[in-house]
Amino acid sequence: MSPPSIAQLPSESTTTPTVKAKSPLKSSQQHPNQKHTFPTNANTLDYARSLDTNCPLRHLRNEYIIPSKANLKVKHANDLSTPNDSSDPAIYFCGNSLGLQPKCTASYITAQLNTWSHLNVHGHFRPIADSPLKPWQELCEQASDLSAPIVGALPSEVSMQATLTVNLHLLMASFYRPVGKKCKILMESHAFPSDHYAVESQVQLHGYKAEEAMILLEPVDGEHVLSTEQICKAIDENVDEIALVLLPGIQYYTGQLLDIKTITAHARSKGLTIGWDLAHAAGNVPLYLHDWDVDFAAWCTYKYMNSGPGGMGGLFVHERHGKVTKDENTGKLDFRHRLTGWYAGDRTSRFNMDNKFVPIEGAKGFQVSNPSAIDLTSLIASLSVFAETSMEELRKKSLSITAYAEHLLLSDVPKVDGQPAYEIITPKDPEQRGAQLSVLFKKEGLLEKVGEGMEEAGVVADQRKPNVCRVAPAPMYNSYEEVWRIVGIIKGACDA
Ligand SMILES: Cc1ncc(COP(=O)(O)O)c(C=O)c1O
């Protein structure tokens, strides 16, 4: 999980070579794809409230526990006796780091604890009366079925298991098959550090040096984001040496949504394998992983999917890679190589204890261990709220509420030393971003000032050193009024 406060960008002093090219992205006041226009009174609280009143998803906010300002100040677990005071709610804009707790999570977990205390080991196979939860052996399936529509996959292509970086390792163990000089992994130079470390250790595991086997894409001078053209060009230029392309669906620092469909099609047309880290995309933007022909993907669920700290991760393996076939003559099974454990084995043979490994067809054949029933339960609780809507509906609100935040932030930008105090480094094109806007403060110390202003006002937002505040209105629970308030606080801190 990315903590809400201070964290460093991955070191730029890496010795690994970087690839630069021209970016076609140019900024203008309003992007032509921007469909939201705002009236002259858009900067008023009344207008923000009217957007909330007319929001078809406003009822979903009520499904979450909004922390109170008082409870944000609680420093010790012993002080937790004060209930959340809903008359004085905090403004929580950190769903891109850790999503809020759904109100139903506690009852789902209690149901699971009851299953454990009443049925004990039989809970693996027996359902408990009136519980929304399946027996433990079927929980991964239950969570995967509910997750599949969120990432645009067949249920068999999804396995909710382990955690993001662990799943990336499991997937790379299967999909990164370097041979001779075709050994390189193409990724971004500012990848989330965990991805960078995971790739580094994978290439080293195969006997390569990181600086030989990692191609790190760097935005061109003056740009913050990578363009699709730049990525495709880098693929073309290095195609004979690339064994794997690994990219983020949404870049964690800039909030850029990459064109997953186009980049995947391009990589695959060159015969390359491509995987995606969807940490900031899953539950944030609609995804169509099956139709886009993505080879594999992994994501965490504690951000926009609200499963709780360190919640169960997810992985996608396209159905063409998950097949298990049997030779009729020899009886020998044929399936993609992977790192295995008994939970990749078919439920009907898992308990035979005969060392005859029969993987489950599809993504669930990439499991290793007995998963945490409590983590799966927390995820299933959260997914039950997603089941009340669709990613397409959430995206509609997301486009609108993020456009509103952008509009407010960019009207009358406060000046510091005669210059605009900040700029938004997230692409202006709504098709190239999710919920998050990354606001880059131009003057040293301003981020800290804004952070103090936010803390004072009971706002939780995410600051990334050296100078970015990530403003991420989560369409599930954030309101237009909250956007109005947080922008006022940011501008007030800059003016001060
Ligand atoms: C883009 C990205 N990749 C990887 C991770 C690491 O996730 P985990 O600690 O669940 O493996 C994070 C965590 O925030 C992330 O944002």
C-alpha cells in the first residue's frame, strides 16, 4: 500500500539505460475530449451541492464509513472509544491509496468468524445458514466472479489471491521466459518501486544484470507522461531483445491512464508478451482485459476496491494461456509452466495427497497456497457494493467529478512570486486519466504548507515527495461538495 504521506519517487540515478523520444502531448486550456462544461456559477458551493443532488450514484456514499474529523486526530488505538461523528465528517480523498471501509464489511467478517467458531474445519466445505459467503474452498471463486466484470474478464480468467507484488512475481515466473539476447523487460523508468525491484530480481534470477536486461522508458524533457507513440516506438526499436513488456494501467504519480488496448495490440502484433500492473486502474476505470487480448495483469484491491489494508490481490491470465489439455494416448497433461502449490490443483484432486498435480483450468491454476478467508471475505463485502452499480456508471461520475475538480483548480490559480502556484501534471484528456489529478506545486515548501492546511481542515489527501499532491475523488463515495471544499483549502494554503 502506498502510505498517504511521504514517499520517494524511484531513484533517477539508476545506471540502467533510458529511452527518450518526442511526446505528442501538448497542453491547452480545455482538452477537446472534455465533455463537461461549467456555468459561470460553477465555483459556488450551491452549484457543487446541486451536482450532488443530481448525481445518480449519490446513495453509494452511504455504504461507506466516512471518518470524522475528531477521529482523524486519534493517535492511539486506546482512544477508539469515540464513535465516528457523522455530523463532522472529514474529507477523505485518499481512495487511490487506501479506500474507505464499506459499512457491510464488519458484518461479513463477523459472519466468517461465526463460521470459524461454529463449523471450525468443516467451514472449508460447508456453508453456514443465511451467510452471504460460500464455504472457504469456494471463496476465491466467489471473489473472482464478482471481480471479473470490474476488469472485463471471463470469471475463469481471474484469480483473487495473494498480493500485488507477489502476483507479479508469480506471473513473471510464467511469462518472462528470456532466451539468449531476447531477454529484456521494457518498463517505465518511474515505475512504482516495488515493480522495479520485482523486475530487477526476476532478471537477476535468470542470470542477467539489471542494467543489461531492463529497458526503462523515460518521458521526454519537459513532459511528465509517456505517450502511446513513444511506448510503441520503443517496442519497435527493441523488439528483437524484448522478452516482456510490463506497464502500469494508470501511472501512480502522474495519474496517466495508458492506452492499454492500443499498446497491447501493438506489442502482441510484434509477437511480444505484455502484462499490466493495474493497482491504480482496477475499480477506477472500466477495463476490458479479455477483449483487449492482454496476456496477464495483476492488481491490489485496497485502493479503489476498498478491501482493506493489505487486502487480497488479483490476477488475470488470458484464457489462451490457462488451458490444460490431456494427451489421449499418454494421459500426459499439457499446461503453461508456472510456480505451483497445492491450491493451483483442482478441488476434486487437491486433497488426494498423491503428488499428481492437475492444475485448475484458467487463472485459478496460478494459485499457490490456501488463501486467507478473512481477506477474501473483506473483499467480497466490498465487491457486494460494486455489484450495486457498474464500472461504466462509476466512470460516468468519475469523469464528471474529476472534470469539476480540474475546473475549480484551474480557475484563478493562486500566484506565488508572480507565477501560478501549481500545475496539474495529469493529462488534460479525460480519456487519458482516471479519478486522480496530480497537482504539482512550483515552489519549495508549498506542498508542506498545503499539507498542513489540509490536516488542519480535516482533509486526508495524498502527498508525494518532492512536490505532488494527488487529488483523487473516488466516485463511489466522494461528493462534489467535498471537491469544492478541498480545492478551497488548497488555494487558501497557497494564498497564505
Ligand atoms: C503501482 C503499484 N504497484 C505495486 C504496488 C505494491 O503493492 P503491494 O504492496 O500490494 O505488493 C503498489 C502499492 O501501492 C502500487 O501502487
